Amino acid sequence: MAAKCRICGRSATYYLDHARIHLCEDCFIKYYERKIYKSIQKYNMLEGAKKVAVAVSGGKDSLALLESLYRIVSEKFPELKLAVIHIDLGIPGYSEECRKIVEKMCGDLDVECHIHDLRSEEGYTIPDFQATPFRRRICGACGTVKRYLMNKIAYEIGADRLATGHNLDDVVEVLFELYLKGSVGEIVRIKPVSWSTHPKLITKIKPLIELTERENLYYVLSRGLPVLSVQCPLAKNSRMLKRKKLISMIEKEIPAFRHTLYKSHLKRIMPKLEKTVKEPNLMECKSCGMPSLSELCSYCKLTSKLKKTSQNLDSE
Ligand code: AMP
Ligand code: FES
Ligand code: ZN
């Protein structure tokens, strides 16, 4: 016999194994949006906010974020402005489709949309890093570029929050790595809200932090949002994907492993760590003027290495 929805009793579409419940599509949508609203309220993500920049890659997580935030903001925070930031990374066979999806979503929802094209605005693309010593850690270099530009653009468009689509699977994958390495200074920064500590550093929020990648996929399917037909070709075989696979295997043996690790981190470890680990002192990068831990920020260090490599290649 087909399973019934726990809430309305109609035939169920989805099974959420961590919660052991069956839900139909309509009840799943309500459950999902309510869960995000609860996270927003629990962590005061939008308290005092006037404009939220939503970083949208075109993948399922950030599309789910945009759609659900748009609905929650329209209903519960009508004064709040939303703006989308998309960085076109210039990865052939991938970035074109991501950009098209984001442009279409912004058009459909009629939201302010800022597309930042790496090639035309910065003079390089992510695949250019393949010719540098970063080729083995290209996802890391890409992460540095995205983090820096998302913050910079959010600052330039006058946003006071930057929302990203990081989900529970992403956060647990990072925690897994950081706990293994014992990187206390970084562990303490993994949280639902990172409040600004510098006028040019925008407060970051992760409204999907308590939802799994699978729940985001179900939401995208339920709401009929577009689904990317390709994955980033540069991330294939990355350590990040290997760790995610491993965590899925653990989850099969230890149900709700991700939820448990995240909760222990937030409730048991963080309060203790926050008392002992000091906030790093930020200065302004001497090259770009954005917040930095050292004289030159990690973005300027990275791009100067890229420039040097291409100059060397040109002179060969
Ligand atoms: P990732 O680091 O690729 O797992 O992405 C984490 C989050 O960063 C996504 O959910 C988006 O909110 C944001 N993001 C990633 N790539 C882009 C992009 N190209 N443009 C805008 N935001 C992005
Ligand atoms: Fe950054 Fe693939 S999206 S390397
Ligand atoms: Zn800099």
C-alpha cells in the first residue's frame, strides 16, 4: 500500500528519513518554508535588515533559497528589499546554463539582479587557474573568488545581509574536515549568522542551514523550478565531493548523523569555543581596500599569482 502523508493523509510523495515522515507535495512545501522561517526567527537573521543580497549560483540550493525567501519576505517582511547576485565564473559548458537559469528566475520574480561576469569585469575566468599552482585546488581558488566578490558586490549595492544557499550537507562536510584537522579558529566561524565586524563586511546568513541537500531538491521539484542539467566539470573528484559521499555512507549506518553533528557543534561546542577563540583583527587590504586578515587580502594574493603566471606564459 502506498504511504500516506503524515499531515493530510493523502498519498505521500516524499520520505524524509532523518525525521521518518512521509509527506505529500503540498505539505512538504509548507513544512519546508516553515522550517526556513523558523531558522530566520531563531537566529534573528533579518532583525533590522533593509536589503538582502541573495547569492544565486543557478544550482538547486540557491534557487530553493531565492524562491522560498521571496515568498517569506513578501508575506512576513514586506518592507525588505531582495537583490540577486550571480557570478559568471566563465566555466565552459556550465556557467552559461547557470547564468541563464538565474536570469530567468530573476525575470519571473521581478527581482533586482546583479550579474558579475568574471571575464569582462575582472579579466580572467576560473579555468585560467588551471595554468597556475592552484590547479589541484581549483575549487578552493574558486571559493576565495566567490566569497570575496559576493561580499564586495553586496557592499556596493547597499545590502546589509548576504544570504547563501549553504545547506546542512555543506556545513557538515566542512565541520567534518575542520574537526579532523582541529582547526579551532575556523570551526568557530561555522554558524547560521556571521555578524559583520567591519563596515565593508556584510553580515552573512545561511537560511537553509538546517535543511538537507535532498530537501532542497524536493522543494525545487515541488515548486517546478529549473534544475541544472550539468555539474561543475572542475569539481569532479574533488575532496569535497568525496567527503560528502563518505558522510552519506555514515548517515546510512547512523540515522540523522548530520543533524546530530550540527546540533552538537552549535549547542555544545560553540558556546565554549566562543569564549576562548578571539575574533581576528581585520585591517583593510592595501591593494583593494576590502577587509583583510593581513596587509594583502586572500583575493588580491590569489589574483596577483594568476597575473604573474599569465605574464610568465606570455613571455615564454
Ligand atoms: P558552493 O560554495 O558552490 O557550495 O556554494 C555555496 C553558496 O554560495 C551557494 O548556495 C550560493 O548561495 C553561493 N554561490 C555559489 N556559486 C555562486 C555563483 N556563481 N554566483 C553567486 N552565488 C554563488
Ligand atoms: Fe567553482 Fe566549480 S564552481 S570550481
Ligand atoms: Zn585585496
